[in-house]
Amino acid sequence: MFKNILNRLLQAIVVLFVLFTVTFFLVKALPGGPFQSEKAIPQHIRARMEEQWGLHKSLPEQYGIMLKNYLTGNPGLSTRLEGREVTDVIAQAFPVSVQLGVVAMFVAVTIGIPAGCLAAAKKNSLIDTGSMAAAMIGICLPSFVIGPLLAEFFGRNLHWFPSMGWDRTNPSTWILPAVTLGLAYAAYISRLTRAGMLDTLSQDFVRTARAKGVPGLQIVFRHCLRGGLIPAVAYLGPAFAGIISGSVVIETVFQIPGLGRHFIKAIESRDAGMIMAPVLLFGSLIILANFVTDVLALWLNPRLRKSS
């Protein structure tokens, strides 16, 4: 087990290094320059950026300077935001994206797992067919379609929830963006849960329990739930990272001041600091999420513990 954890950590270092390298050269390949924007950047800020990033030096030297800056925790300044520290922007915007992701993940789990368990328990019934059909619709409909529809119906027509904006202390502003973001993931989780539960329900110990007269709900929730959730649990880590890193559309539709909007604007303005830092942050988040799900899978599945 310790050897597997050490291997994961080494793989994480290699992946982050490759991710940094690829992103650096992709940013350098973007057309235009970092100071080509409608806003005039003050000369002292521009001089500080050129010195910090070594823009007057060769490309390999710039790569070495930027790698050293990131290893020391100094991603530099933002050209689009007139010289603000990238770390300050992330510290202000990333908690909003995390809060949105946590609420959306809660929506996905509370809808997906019960729906998958119910569909598996009522296999080939109307409930099974209907829930899986709804899951397929949730997978096929993109968030930029669901979001405006929910905002129009529940926000502008019924006035139940605010149709845009975000207040971290007001849960009513969380509902529409979290539901929009969580529905697609709830659909995936429900299908994975159904598949895992059906596989567990087909095992010999389940047939033995049924022959002994154990009630159906007790079989599902006491004997099968732990093993049936393994596929869904393996998906939860990457799903949570994907929710946080993929909330760009939702943040745009509902005007949420998260990190995704800064990331898109940074690409448009070739703001290297605000491109590199979120990419590495999201990459680290995905690696961490995969690591946590691997540990949970080892806890849920004794066979994986023995093989490791």
C-alpha cells in the first residue's frame, strides 16, 4: 500500500511537470503579445513583469525563469488586471468556484446514488426505464442549455430564485447554478451506481440471502451498497475536480465571480500568469481527487487491498 502511494506521488510530480511544460509552450504560441490590450499598462508595472518573466531573454531562459518562479510559489503578476498578483486573484476567486463545486457535487450525489440504487432494485421496471431515460437526457443536454432555461423559468417567471449573481451567505443564489452544474454528473453517477449494484446483486451471496428470506431492501442497503458503489466512488474524485474546473460556462451564464471567468479572459488577453496558475491548480486538484478515490476504492474493496 505504501509503495502504491509513493508511486502515485512520483506520477503526480511527472504529470505536473509535463502539464507545466505543455502549457508554457502553448501560451507562447498564442498570437499577439502579453501587453497587447485595450488598457494601457503603467510603465513601472510593465518593466517589473518583463524583468520577472525575462521577456527580453530567449525562450529556454524564459522557461527556466518561469519554472523557478512556480517552484518557489511566485506565479507573478497579471497583465490583464493591471499588475495584480496572480495569487491574490486566485485567493479571491477560487473559493467561489470551490463552494459552487461542493454544492453541485452534493446535488449530483443526492440525486444520482438513490436513483441508481432504485433502478437496480427495480430492474427492467418502469422506474428503471424512466430513471435511466432521464439520466440519458441529463447527459445529452449541455449545461449552457439547461442553465438559461432554469434561470428563465424559476428566476424570471416564478421568481423563486435569483437568476444571476452569487452571495456566499445566501443559499438561494446557489440553487440554480448548482443544480445546472450537478445534473449532468448526477446522470453519470446514477448509471454507474446502477451498473455496480446490478453486478453485486448477481453475486452468489445475494441469492443465498434471498433464499434465507432476507427482505429486499435489507439486501440492497446492508449487503450490496458498499460493493455496488465502487464504480460511482471511483468516478466521484474526477467528477468533483471536473465540476470545479469545468464551471466556466455556469459562471458565465449566472454571472458568478469564480476562477473560470478569469481563466477565459486570460486566454483572450494572453495573460500568461493567469493561464498557467489555474491550469496547474486544476491539474493538482484532479491528481488529488484521483488519489483520494483510489484510497476509498481500497477501503471499499478488500480484493484491491490484497492485490496492493
